[in-house]
Amino acid sequence: MQIQVLGSGCPTCKKLFELTKQAVEELGLKTEVEYITDIQKIVEMGVMSSPVLAINGKPAISGFLPDVEKIKETIKKFI
């Protein structure tokens, strides 16, 4: 499973990265969370608002900062 957080590097994007790492740890997954600040990659995904949580190369959450429980629910859909 590939999990990425894409954003501009703003505090909200960094917080999503931290919460996503926490969610992965709480779920007991052996997956690294990648943090990407390349705006071109966000555009390539077809998403117009950040931050973006992408799982297996597909945007799963975008444009807002969910809590850790919402992130865990979203990741579970891809397991």
C-alpha cells in the first residue's frame, strides 16, 4: 500500500502528514507515509485543493484536515 500526503508545505499540510503517520501506526501497518510538496504532482492527480491524502496513487481526501479517526477509516477502505 502506498500512502502519500501532498501539499504546499503549509502548517495544515504538515499536520495532515503527522496525523496520517499516527493513523498508520495505530492501524499497525508497515507502510511508510510519503510527504510530497511538488505542486505539479497534485495537479497531475487532478486535485485542485490541498492538502491531499492519496492512497495507491488515488486521491482519498482533499481540501480539508480530517481527524485521525477519519484518516484511519479512509485507509481501512483500501486494505
